[in-house]
Amino acid sequence: MTGIAAGIAPGVAGGIAPGLGVPVSGVEPFYGLSFDGGDYVEVPKITAIDGATALTVAAWVFHENAASPIHEEIVTCFDNSSTPTERQYRLFVFDLTHRFLYGTVVLNTGLKQTSHNVNFPVNEWVHVAMTWSTGTGKLRLYQNGVMVKEANAAGANIATVAADAVTRIGCMGEDPTPAFFFTGKITAVVLEDSVLDISALMLDTAPASVIARWPMQPGSGSSCEDKSGNGHDGTLPAAPSTPTWIGPYIILTASGPA
């Protein structure tokens, strides 16, 4: 595998320096997708999350919409229409008068949610994550490796969803039409049925043994490959628009992709 050499300075142009560097043996390249507020990645149902007793959802994001609509979804398996059997989890930016990081998980005991009521950064890379486990009974939100909010979320397991419950990156699965689109860049998305070390995950483009890992490869075309080995590849639908590939990058420090 190849990657991008050290020497690309994090913090340049908001933490990202596209297209620079030289191949480095043994380092996996990852790319990103730029979302314009009307596009997304869609992944067929991921059955491993059904009935799981823990969850980690994480990604690097570069939010670009200072006047965001009510929701901008990062990673979600959640249909907000009249189909409760297609609701499992959400990680998104919520805005009424401010932008807040917001997380939701649906358990056997019902919907649990929490938000970090501090303005979410715009035009800079931020690592976001949400975790839950039956052992802790807590739903937790993280920004840049730091836990910023914790809420009680008692339950035995995550809800089982219908066969047509898709995972989407960059929007919500609102039947029959997607909604609540993200504006900005997303990369290094991870989904796991255990609680991961978030500070370590920030710097790791290839965490071992996860349910799904999208480093946004191959960097072109209409497929977004799952590099976990579990085959959860996503597609880039052509309508209403298609995300734009960016990169390649390698995460060098906690400053974000570079």
C-alpha cells in the first residue's frame, strides 16, 4: 500500500493540504468526499449492528455551512419518516439557532439522544465520534478525541432494523427521498460494534477488526470501498448530485487530514 509522506503540514488551509506528498511504503492512502448539500453515499443494511451491545461511529469532518439547515447528517442509519423499523443511529450537526454535534441511538428500551450545546466549528477539520455500550449505560459524544457530552442510555442492545434500512454518509435515509444533507468534507468513517479508543482512532486510518471502515477509496468513480474486509461498500448516487472526490491524504496529527 502507499500513502502520503510526512512533510505535509497539518493546519495549512484549515488543516488540509490536498494532492501533496510522495508514496510511502506500508502506509494506506485515504481520500475524502466533498458534499455540496445535495449528495451522499449509500450502504446496504449492515446486519452486524442489529442487537449489538455496543457501538462506535466516527469520522473526520470539515463543515462548511455556517448557516446550516435544521439537520446536517454525518453518518446515519435512521429513517425519520413513518418507518420506525428503519431507525438505529445518527451522528449529525443540529441547528436551530446554533450548530451542535448531536448523537442518537435506538435501543431495545427506545430512542436515546444527546447533544454538545456548543457551536460546532466551521471550515476546519474536526474528528467526531459517538459511543454507546450496555456495560456503561452511557451515550457519549467526542470532538477531537475529548468526550464533550455524556447521557444516560440504559438498554440491553441496539434495535434490529428492517432489511431495507440503509446506512448513509452525508444525509438521512428519509423515505422515499433522502434529506438533511451535509455540506462539507467527510473522510475516515468507522463503524464498530464495540467501544473503540477514540483518541487513538483519530490518528489511525486502518483500525483492526471493525464492522466497516471507509477511508474513501478508491478516490474516483461511483463506489466507496469498505476496507474492513466485510464488504460494506457504498455507492455514490447520481441524483440529486454526486459527491466530489478529494485527496489523497494521510492523518499525521490530531490537527486533521493532511
